[in-house]
Amino acid sequence: MWCRVVIFAIFVKKKDMDLQTRKIHFIQEILRLKNEKIIEKLEKILHQEKKKTIDKELSPMTIEEFNSLIDKAENDSKNDRLYNAGEILKDIDTWK
């Protein structure tokens, strides 16, 4: 019975945590692992999920989106909202 209470408490606690706290707790749990097979499974899941995210984010834009970007660029050019690469590089040099 106490095991169920502990599991429920952990679930409620993690549900109420912010993302940064959850990540820290997750990393701490991974650091405690001694079973290499579990680590390999977690690595595999991480790589699969990252690939899904990258594939989703890199989907090709539609013709409408492409034309909209071109229109915006032309509008920026007409309204003198451009940046000179040389000026940007000079500004970057002042950051150091």
C-alpha cells in the first residue's frame, strides 16, 4: 500500500513542477542509473524524439509562405529597412 502512495506522490509532485525542475530531476535519476541497457533505451528514445522534432520543424514551406516572405523582403527594401553586412560586423566587433 505504501508503494502506491509513494508513486502517487511522485506523480503529483512531478506534475506540479515546472519544466526546468523536471529536467533536473530527470537528469539526477539518469545519473543514479547503473543499468547500461536502460541508458541505451533512454538514448534511443531521445534520439528518435529529437529526429521527429527536427523533421517536423524542417518541413518545406508552401508556395504561399515563400511568396509571403518575398513580399515582406521587398516591402522592407522599399521602406529602407535593410542592414548592411559591414555595419553589422562592426557592431559585432564592439560586443567583444
